[in-house]
Amino acid sequence: MKTTKFNFLSKNILLGTLVALLLLSFTSCAKKITFQTSTVVPAARGQVTVNKDNNKNYVVKIKIDDLAEVSRLEPSRNAYVVWMETDESQVKNIGRIKSDTKFMSSKLKADFETVTAFKPVKIFITAEDNADAQYPGSQLVLETNRF
């Protein structure tokens, strides 16, 4: 009789573990996209991660290494601005990557995260004079392929 309880209990534990792993694999499906090599800052490397949250919004996370301070670019600018192209072919300013002396100068690393209701199909970063720019300028720093 003890053997029957043990087999029943171990089958339930195994089944519960398999269901949990299956659910975890579906919820953790995030797209990871790498930026193309930059002609403006050739040493810069980075990746974008896009996934859906519980509210069906898109969480966009960016990690960049070896990104020079924006004031050191030629011509000098004031801000790195992150842009998103949506699946409806709209281009939206989704934020600014800060580049003050405390944040980037010593480690040359940058992180960025935002949430949007629009489905992104391409992410790119430009150097701008104004972080609130409504349209991207011509100084393209990093970009992904369409995904």
C-alpha cells in the first residue's frame, strides 16, 4: 500500500514539474536581436531583447558596450535617442540613453528599458541635439535588422 502512494505522489510531482517547465518555456520566449556594426562608433556592440508582458505590451531592453560619450562624436551631439519602427511603419522616439560622466565614461556601458503598446519591428539609435526630437536625425549610431 505504501508503494502505491509513493508511485502516485511521484507521478504527480513529475507531471507538475513538466507542466511548469512547459509554461516557463512559453513565457520566456523573448526575441534577442543584435545591433549591426556601427560606422559612427565602430567599437559599440549591443543587443535588444523584446518580449510581451502580462498586459500584452512589449518590453524593450537594450544593453550596449563600448558606446562612446555622445559629446565625443563628430559632430558633437547632446543625446543618444532610441527609436522604434512599428509594424505599421511608424517611427517613434521611445527614450534617451543617458551619457553623463558617472554613467558611461568609465565603463562605456549603457542599459535602456521601456514598455510600449506598439509592436516593434526595428530598433535604432541616433545622436541628436535634442532628446525630444520628433523625427530621427541623420547621425545613425546603431540599428538592428527588421525582426
